[in-house]
Amino acid sequence: MNEHSKNWSPAIELNQTNRNLILKAEVPGVDIKHLNIHAESESISICGSHDQHKSIAEQEVIPSQLHYGQLECNVRLPVKIQVEKVRAELIDGILTITMPKMKQASKVRC
């Protein structure tokens, strides 16, 4: 199998605050313009690609342990989110997706 055709999944971490779910994914070397984030009320998916760039003079001495090719990650969320308010940023190879939780109806006491 060609290195460029391999699929890989980034390491992820999912945390929550009172208001948000926060997903962090390790995507070193991947440019934000090569990522596609698709949010639904109960899931989020990340797709993209990381191309290998070698100069003609470079020769691989040991097998690469870096991830190249198509990346794909699908995460089922523990609570519903407000899809239209999802935000993403990529800093130093860490993709952070902030997903506001759906507001739950407050309980009325009789």
C-alpha cells in the first residue's frame, strides 16, 4: 500500500464545561484549509489530508512514523450541541473544536 493512500485517525480528547463540549485533535503538519469539520447535533466528524513533501534529494533511511494521507475521525457526542455555533481553531498542530451544548429546558416546580 502506498503511504499516500493510507487513512489515519488523529489522537483526540473530549472534555466538557457547563456550557461547551471541547474536542482537541492532534493534526501536526496539517493546514486548516485541508480540514473539513462537519457537525451534527449528536456527532462531529473531521476529514482532511496530510501530504508528504520530500525534495528529490531526500531519501528515507528508516520507515517514517509520521501520518500521511487521508485523516478521518468521527465522534459520537454525549449531549446535543448547537451546530450553528461550533467554532474551530488550529494552533501548533492542535485542532480545538468548541461546541456549545443545547440548552435544556428548566424544570418547573408546581
